Amino acid sequence: MTDWLLALVPAYGAWIIAAATFLSCLALPIPSSVLMLAAGGFAAAGDLGLTSLGVAALAGAVLGDQLGYAAGRHGGAALLARLEAAPARAPVIARARQMMRQQGAGAVFLTRWLFSPLGPYVNLIAGATGQPLAGFTLWASLGEALWCGGYLAAGYGFAGNLAAASDFLGAILGLMASGAVAAGLGGLLWHLAQRDRPS
């Protein structure tokens, strides 16, 4: 399916990218990251406009997030329970629940680009638990902008060399994840040191 979708990118450009990011935010198996890398490469060759691709990718992702949030808001716990009945989904939803409990809005931001397989389920949980729509939209949009911008820019910078662009992004995301973990551990150690310090 990936090859077929890649063949559509030069013909349909921004439309196929918007559709891909929208559907991937609904947990459908669409290779949206690969399509954005390819679209960035076509933009580098002058076949597509980078700005229109960026707007389309972000619009599709934000609309997908909003639909997922609305489904969670209206379907609530019953919808999540039905999804959790599928053995393949249950551990992913459990991890998404844990992230939401621990990080709240931070989980919304991080699951757009760093822990993206959890993103569609975080959307549902955010809606089902009544997270304020304005805050959800803000953090989801910021995360989606990072995701879409990163992949399109990498595809553009590597002129369509998908393997090189993917390796580069993997290294960058790994560094960012390591930095986030280090910052979290540092904050925890500081908190423990402050708590145990004699007054």
C-alpha cells in the first residue's frame, strides 16, 4: 500500500498529505510520516509547494485530533471499553492512560511526534475525561506542527532520499527523548533532595 500511496503524492500533493495525516490521527495504518518525507523531496525538486504541504499536513492532523477528541467526549468510557476489548489495542490504551495521568497536557504534546502510536488514544482519553478543549487544541497543534514540520523539512533537506531522512529524524528524536528523560530524572532528584533536606 505504501508504494501505491507514494505514487499519488506528486499527482495529488497537499490533498493526499492532508488525508494521510487526518487518517493517521484516527489510528488508521497510513504511512503518513513516509508520505511527508516524500512530499518534502518533491518540494525540493520544485514539483510541489512546501508551504501548501505544511498547511495541508497540519490541517489534516489537527482535524483528525479534533475528531478523536469529539469521539471520546461523546462516546466516553463505553467507547474506550469497546476498544480495549481488542487484545492488540489494550496495552496501547493502557500506556496512553498512564501518560495522561502522569503528564496531562504534556502527554498530548509528546504523543503527536515522540510517542505517536499513542496519539489517537490520547485524543479519545482527553475527550472522555473532559480535558478542556482549548488546552487540548493548543498542545495538540504545537505537537502536530513539530511532527509535520520535521518530516517535511527532512524530506526537503535530503531531497527525497527517504532512507537518509528517516535515519536523520530517528537520531534527532532519540536525542530529544534522551534529553526529556534526563530532564525528568533531574527534576525528580531535585524534588527528592529538597524534600529530604533538613529545614
